[in-house]
Amino acid sequence: MITVPEIPSIPILRQGDVYTSLDQAQLKNVRGGEPVAETHMANSGLVKRDLHKLSAARAALRRMSTADLVAITKKAGEHFLHDALPLGKDGVLQTPDDYLHQLAATSGLPHSLIKMNLAKLGQVFGEVEQIIAGLTRNVDLSILDEGHGAMGDVPVCFYPTTEALGIIMPSNSPAVNALYIPSIAMKIPVVIKPGREEPWTPWRVIQAFLKAGAPKEAFSFYPTDHDGSNAIIRRMGRVMLFGDDSTVAQYASDPRIEVHGAGHTKIIIGEDRIEKWQDYLDTMEGSVAGNSGRSCINTSTIIVPKYADEIADALAERLAKYRPLPPDAEDAKLAGFANPMMAEWIDGAVTDGLEEKGAEDITAKHRTDVPRRVEVDSMHYLLPTVVRLDSVEHELYDKEYLFPFVQVLEMPQADMLPIIGKSLVVTAITDDQDWAFELLASPQIDRLNLGCFPTNKVQWNQPHEGNLFEFLYKRRAIHVGDAVGA
């Protein structure tokens, strides 16, 4: 008789209390198809009922000092990186190695990229005090304990905009979990809807916080369907929403919702530095291909005043060498697609765009042995693609996909800023102070790197995409004096 090993069963968390459901979804290994775990699914009715009770979650954090919550967050980071933590129910534990293999199995991410993302998460846990100082501009956090205080001689008061932060997570990259981690130290509970293929990281983050001493009421975890997600989006005071442009566009004007869609991240080079373009190829390559191109801070467009053909060719020659490797290979740089239909759709969209005049896939000249979309060991991959575009009017301009994909364009420096469009990150390689001033003044750029900095290098003590503290708190005018008298 063959004994089939029991797979982990990941339950719902209702303010820290485990809840199991008759409705369960199976997570399968994207390479072999065998079951890896099952997740208990919350229906929208359960989610709606629980959202009426969030005041208890907020109260649990209010009873603790900000200093204690900062210390708990730091301790949670050590547990997250190094400890065996509860997985699901019935006393099952997940070691860091278990986490690595389970996430690789269901997401298609190679071990090397998971480890890189873990390092980023560990940094956020460990540096949470400095991160919050950057987001608050060094506000004394004891003000959150007392309700009011002073900055110098000026009385200040901050009040919460919500009883909890709702988070609709993606499945593309574990590091996005870093964006909500500081909210616990800010005394705002979290209500997390995990990505379908990636419940592992938010679950482990929660368990690390609980082991470190955070109150269980501060954590709700709802694997759910579209209706359950909509309940969170529509009923919570603040929501962090991840998705593609079509998903997030409908919420872009809702002040309750911080949307995280495509980044449209760019590298631009000034006329004063373009003659040294070869010196910047390492930065270009890392910005395009880091984390397998899955992040909104990966470069998707490079705009230069000269040498666009040469730059596209040199970058394509480098990226054309990337190949799928076994998931445990130390130098694996490409992530597969858990959903093969997604790889097929993206490949089709790029191919269709290239049929329009004015676009050429430069990598195709350097990678004649294989097509863009390949299948290796039952895993579907998209190989890096560098496209030379003639115009911003082309269908592919400013397009962004979940693999290393970049367009290279040429135009005068004076024409770049007017067409740059909304961009999460722009690296501007220039010493032109007048142009730098124009870039600094642009409302189109969320984060600006002046100099040869990779676009995918994050400084967590500065806002990544929106300021979490200003999203969760508002400042009010306050005067504190005697109760009687004028």
C-alpha cells in the first residue's frame, strides 16, 4: 500500500482565529501538477460580516506602545527568515527550506530569486524604525501613543484614516509583502487577500509577527474569490490594490485605494552623458532583468538622444544569453509562469505588436536557436526581449509585461519629458542641472534617480509608491489648553 503524504492545509484567519471551510482550493506544482497545499476559501458573506468587527483589531494594537510594536516587528523579521513557523493547522511547521520549495513549486520562481526577495523582506523588518522615520519625516512616534504631541513648539495630532488596511495581493513576487509590514508598528491592522499561487509569504509574515508577540486580532487572512476581494475593496477605509492597468484603472480616482499597477519605469540618458552609453549597460541590464522582470520597478522603456540602435543591440546580446535553468540553480535568472495561458497571451501580444511597422525584436537576431516562448520541464517561460521602436506612437510604446521586456527609443532630450507619461521610477543619467530641475518638478515621475542607479533598487525609507504613513493617517489642527477659561 502506497502512503500519500498529507499536504499542508492553509486555513482562513479571522482576526487571528483559525477558521476552516468546506470550500477548498488546491495548489499544484506548476512543473509536475501534483498537489502542494490546499487553501480554505472564504466566501464574500463571511468577509463582509468580519469587516464590521475591525474595531477590536484596531483596539488590540492601540493598547500597545509604538516602541514595543517596532521591537516586535524587528523580532518578527528574525523569525520570518530563520525559524520553523506554524503552517496551516494541526501543529504543522514550515521551515525556511520548506517555504523556499513550496513557493518555488506553486509560483515558478527559482530559488535564487526567492532568496533575493527574502533578503528585501528581511531588510524591511529589520529597518522598520528607519523606514517609518523616513515616511513620517521623523515624527516622534510616541504621538501615536498619546494621540497628540509636538514637533518643536508646534502642537500636532495625527488620526487614523481607517480601522485596518485591506491588501489585495498579487502572486508575481514575494517582495511586495514588504509594503504593508510597517503598518503594524503604525498601529493599523491588516486584512490580507493573498494571491492565488502565493499564500505562502503573507501567511509566513503573519506567523512571524504572532511568534514575536503581536496581538492576533491584528491579522486577518482571507483566501477568497472575486466577490470576496470586492467586499474588501468596497467596504474598507484604506485598501492597497495590486493588479494590471485594466484592474486598477477603475479605482485610480478613489482616495481610499492605493493602486499598484504597471510601473512604466524608464531609463533616460541626457545629451551630456550619451557618449559614455557603454558604461551604463550593467545598470540597464539589471534594471530590465532583475527579479525576472516581474516588478513594477523593472525598466520597460529606455529613451536616448543618440545610439539607440547600438544600445538596443548591445543590451539584446546580453539578455539573449538568458536561458531557463533548474529551480535550484544558483545562477537561475528567469521565472516560469504558473499559468501557461498567461505566457501564451503575453507572447501573442508582443508578436502582434511587432507586426506593426516601426518595431523590431533585436533579441531575435542574437537568439536564433529558440523562440521567445519556451517550455522546459513542463514549465513555460518567456525569454528576455529588447524591442527597438521608431516612435512613441507605436502600439508597443510604454507596454509592460511580466518578463524582461524593454523598448529602446531615440529622440532629442528636449522631447523626452513631454512624452514620458506616468512613471513609477525614472533613472535620469545626466549632469545637466537645468534638465534635472525640470525632471524634479515633473508630476509624472513618482521616484527619480539622478545618476546611474538601477531602477529596481529600492530605498525603503522613502516612499516606494505612495507614502504609507500619509495613507493611513491624516494630520489635524489641534490646540490643547485649560478646560475652563478663554
